[in-house]
Amino acid sequence: MKTSLALPLCALVLAPAVLAAPPAQADTGNDKDRVKKFTLTTTNSQGTFPNVTADLLNRKGENVGFVTTNCVFADSTPTTTTCYGSYVLKDGEITWQNATRDSDPPFLIAITGGTGKYCEARGQIRVVSTESEGGLYELEVITGRTCATS
């Protein structure tokens, strides 16, 4: 019985090409899409729930903008809360919306759009924690074409 060296040789030829390939990005079906992941925290909350605004800080503790939140409660059993808002950042806004019957973190909210650098924004926000001193939010924003910033 003869054995072929073709398969092991093929693996040796392809291995360097696979190892040299650029890191994979999210498959969004559009070659121009970019995925940006970042974490923001809130501080200095103003207003009372369900209508709140708060400053946004990046991982370095630098102020990068503010967030607005507005919620509506449905008088149902169980109570349903629908919230919407915007992350207002230097390069544009990211708008979001969610509906839930259980608002205990962690949970996800949908990114519904944006302006400026985020004009075609989509993706999701993972709410890690919400506390009176501030919350922790992990954003995964997918953007397409370069957008106008003014």
C-alpha cells in the first residue's frame, strides 16, 4: 500500500499563509464595516430615574461626553420598561433602545443609529452594572462608510 505525502506537504505550504493572515474581524457582510469596542462608565448622574443624564468616562477616567436616558413603564404584569437614549461623544452620537421586564445587569441593549462618526452605527451595548455611583457599559459599535462629522 502506497501512502501519499501530498496532504502533509500541502499543510506545510499553507501553514505559513494561515499564520501570516491578518486577525479576523466581525463578518458583517460588508468589506468596509469596522467594529469598534470600547468601555464607558457613568458619573455625576443628574435627574431622577426614569429621566437621567450622566457624564461618560473612558477607561483612563477622562470625560468623553454624556449619556441621556429616558424610560417609560408599561402598567402590566410583570412591569415592562422601555428605555431609549444617546451617548453624546466628541465625534458624534450613538443612539440606543431596549425593552425589558428584568433590568438587573448584565443585559444587552440595541444600538439603533448615530450621527457624525457613528452615522451608520449598529451593534449592541452590554450593560455590566448600574449603580447610583455610576454604571459600566461595554459598547460594540459597527460602522460602515466614513461619515460627515459636522
